[in-house]
Amino acid sequence: MSKEEFLSQYRTITDEILEVCEWKTHFTSHEICGIVYGILVKNNINFDMDILEFHEIYLANSTDNKIGTHYQNVEKIIYTIHDIIHDNI
């Protein structure tokens, strides 16, 4: 899966969540990791890491525990996670 496909899947899921939960203004690091981890599982991308370890890597590579839906922040996080995952496969 390319970075762009990864980002597209992430945005589709978050857009669906925001459509249902109109009051939501941001996603926490746990929510972001859950969504990203779910995308990896759904696409059968196997890597030797549980979700807690995945969350630790995410936190080590993010600048904020509350990353909003701003496109550039999301893109940076998704691309970083993509690179980390592909370096560890």
C-alpha cells in the first residue's frame, strides 16, 4: 500500500467518524493509533508489534498528543508511520 492509499483510507475513516460525531474537534493519539492500526490489520500488513508498542512509536514520532484533522499534520503522521512500518517489515 502506498503512502497516498494509506492516507486516503485514514481520511475516509476519520471523515465517517466526523460525519456521525459532528461535535468532535480532534482525535487523540490513542484514537489515531487505533485507526491506523486497524487499517494495517484490514490490509493484512503484518508486522511484529502490538498496538501498545505501536502507540509508543507513534508518540515518539509525533509532536503533539492531540493531532487535529488539519491535512498537513495528518499527512506527516501517516507518512511517518508508513515509513516506520515499512522499515520494520
